[in-house]
Amino acid sequence: MTSLVLLEFDAAGIKQPSRSAVAAAQKLGEVHALVAGSGLDAAAQAAAKLPGVTKVLVADSPALDHLLAEPTAALLLALAPAYSHLLAATTAVGKNIMPRVAAMLDVQPISDIADVVDADTFVRPIYAGNGLATVKSADAKKVITVRAASFDPVAADGGNAPIEPAAIPDLPSVSKFVSAELSKSERPELTAARVVISGGRGMQAGENFKLLEPIADKLGAAVGASRAAVDAGFVPNDYQVGQTGKIVAPELYVAVGISGAIQHLAGMKDSKVIVAINKDEEAPIFQVADYGLVADLFTALPELAAELERS
Amino acid sequence: MKILVPVKRVVDYNVKVRVKADGSGMETAGVKMSMNPFDEIAVEEAVRLREKGVATEIIAVSLGVAQCAETIRTALAMGADRGILVETDAELQPLAVAKLLKAIADKEQPKLIILGKQAIDDDMSATGQMLAALLDWPQGTFASKITIEGDLMTVVREVDGGLETVTVNLPAIITTDLRLNEPRYASLPNIMKARKKPIETIKPADLGVDPAPRLTTLRVSDPPKRKAGVKVGSVAELVSKLRNEAKVI
């Protein structure tokens, strides 16, 4: 029984959510990894170093740049016969591609797994994480996305897998990449950060997110937001932590001016330590916070920045 | 251009759903049901395209129990022209829904199908992508902006690090993200008007689809509970606790 994991990568190597997907696949047996796009030498080398990967397939074609769903799904469909399980991380890329592959294979995908019970049985959150469903698939082949926050990623090196070119089928050209506007930030990515500090509607305006920055700088934290803050237009949607945004599980999560709606808790309640700063002492966020500070964030944040600066 | 908008009846987003005592599923009896929030965004986008003269007819489709007609009625009140209810008491999973929707699309020949990016009950985020695959159409998922010129649609997509712009040939699938639009509230006159709009009711068998689920839910359990922690009196105390007790900074 061998699994194939579609990897995402950037200049820094294989992305952490993909390394978590490899960790999930290891629970199922042998693991092969796939990198797709063009100019893949560095990515293939990085994939070969992932512990537990026994083969790296390289699909080198400019049509696979940016991992558009239509050609990438066609590639996975062509590779599928050799594999029992096809996996990717639950990211914008994985969510876009994997259900498409599943339908082509006449398989019901298993989205966002949080645990592997056996080769057919998986645990996945439903209703914003208010329930954990154990589901058993009757499909011969499984198509899976992996909740990165639920699996410790494999290390970035330690392995030495052989690299082989993948046979590339005819790829559809019904879609085209035009451009990407990625948020430029020196900070870690939300889903990979050890510390996350998020602001909510209580921040009152986008410019007030600046108050989080000195604290994020000091703690090496990523900056996130609640859906309410995104809806209010304070920050872009890629900041969103929650059921309909990103799922994070950092060592430390600091929720500032966030009331703690179900949809937000769904995205952060697996964090190791949660801090809440809110002026409403009845806010539901305090029910999940390890440390709660009832305070006006506009005085507490500068104080916190100063306190961290001092020591 | 005809637009198809599938709408799902789900537990209202304000309801905190609990696991049933016997672990067989979630307790959904007697709770308030509403249209899936992302599907409201889908209906709104379709209505706006008609207001701009791009779309000519909007068909709202729902699949499931008889009460899904209410969800269709909500879409009709927002501006959809007619409805199709695929009525069944059986559990429908995204693969079956995608197959049923494909059969409807084959018959109705829409040029665009707009779906929510995920339903807030099963959180699968799969149906739109699967329908695109079955129709062999391109897909613009997690859309925050769409522009249609002739047979080409430009889609701005919400991706992990920001935004990505792609173009897709029509016919195509769109799945909606939060910032695509803000759905309107149906006005009273439009709610009254919606009562007269037609809803056709059919069965899965009429579409030649076997909707049998592929996933069996063995059990549903409560997520691990977090204990409420302590309140601290000052920022200094907070920093001290994080440093010396939790040891995370």
C-alpha cells in the first residue's frame, strides 16, 4: 500500500503543511512525493530529503506552474493507478485540486482529516470542530486532505529518496494563471508560526492592527484576525483564522479584541496556550483561554509591547 | 446566460450544535435551519450578474428533505427566477450531490454555476470542485471577484498568502469566498413575489443517479474540552505567567 503526497514548495523548501501531510501518509504505509511545475531541481532535492519519503516524482511542465486545478488534477489522475491513497494538505491548493481528482476517480474525498485510524478510517472535524466524526470510506482509493495543525510535520531533512520523472499526460488548458498578489511579510506564515497574535472587531480599524506589530516582532509571531475583522474590512482575508479561514495550532495564541465566536474558536482552539485580551469579561473567548486579561486593548497592547521590550 | 445556483439547507450559523449523547451524529432536531451562508453569497452574485445584464435566468437548486423548498424560496426571494428541488430523505454526500447537479446541468445547460465554497455543517469544501470535474469545466474556487467578458471569466481567488488571479473559459464553476459580495436581505414584496415563482420537484432516480453514500460515519465524539484558565490582573502578570509558568515566551 503506497500513498502519493502532492507537495507545495517555495524558495525556502517544502512548505510545512505539506510536511504534515507526509506525516499523515506515513501512518498508512510507504510514501511517495510529487512535485509539479517547472524548474523543479531545488524542490525535488528538498522533497528527497523528507524523512520517510521513498520516492520523489517530478512532473516538469510549465503547464503545471502555479498548480492550477485542471492540469494538476489531470496529472494526479494519471498517476493514481499506482497508489492506494492520494493526499495533500488542507490548503488553498489542496482544497482546490483534491476534490476534483476524487470526482474524476468516482471517489468521495475525505476532507481535512485530523487523525488516521486505519487505511479506510479517518477522523475529521465537522460543524466547525464541534464534533469529531470517525468516517470509514467504502472507496477502493482514498483522496484525502490533511489538517496540518493535527499532524506534527516531518523534518525538512534526514531522508535521501531517489528522484524520478513522472509521466505527464495531456494537460487541459482551460484556465490560465494571470497574477498573484501575495501579502509581503517578514513574519512567519500563519499556519507555520510558533506564536500567533490575532485581532478582532475590538481593534475598531485596520490601522490599529499596527499595535500588534511590535508584539509580533518581539515574539516572532504571525498576525491573524477573526472573521469579524475581515468582514469589517480591517485586514485581508488571508489573515482569517477560523472555520472558513486558516486552522492554526501554535504554541501560543494571543486573541486581542476577539469575542470568541464558534467560527473563530474552530480555527485556534487546538493551540497549546491561549491568551485572551478583551474588555468584556463575559466574552466567550475567556472560556477557552489559559490566561485572560480583562482590559482595554488600546492600553494593554502598548503596555504588553513595553513589557516584552523591557525583558 | 443561464446561471445555476445550488443552495444547501444547514443548521443556522448562530446555533451551537452539540454531539448526540449516543455519539451517532450531531443534535440537529428542532434547531433553526437556514441557507448555508456561502450559498447566500452565491445567490447574490448571480442576481448582481443579472442586474448587470450578463445573466438572463437564475435557477436555484436544493437537494435533500422536503423542507429544502424553504431554502429555495429564500433564493427566489433574493431574486432567483425558479427552483428545482431534488427531494430525498437519504443522506447526500458531496460526490452524490455533484452527480445530481451534473445531471441537472446537462438538462438546463447553464453557462455558469455558482456554489458556496463550503457548507458549514460537513465542512467538506468539495462539491464545486467535484461538479467542475464531472462536467469537465474549469473552476474558479474561493472567488473574491469575478469579471465576465464574452466567453472568458477573470476570477480573483483567495489563496493562502493573498490573492491569485486566473482566467477560465466559460462554461465554468465558481465557488464563493467571503468578500465576493454582501448578500441582500429579501424585501417583503420580493418575499411575496417569490411565493408565486415555480419550484419543480424531482427525485434522484429521475436523474439516473445512485446517491448512496461512500463514507459511513462510525461515531461522532466531542472535541477535547479546554479548561477555562485563570484571569490575570495586569500585563506584567500576564508576561510573567507566560514566561515562568507556561514557558512559551
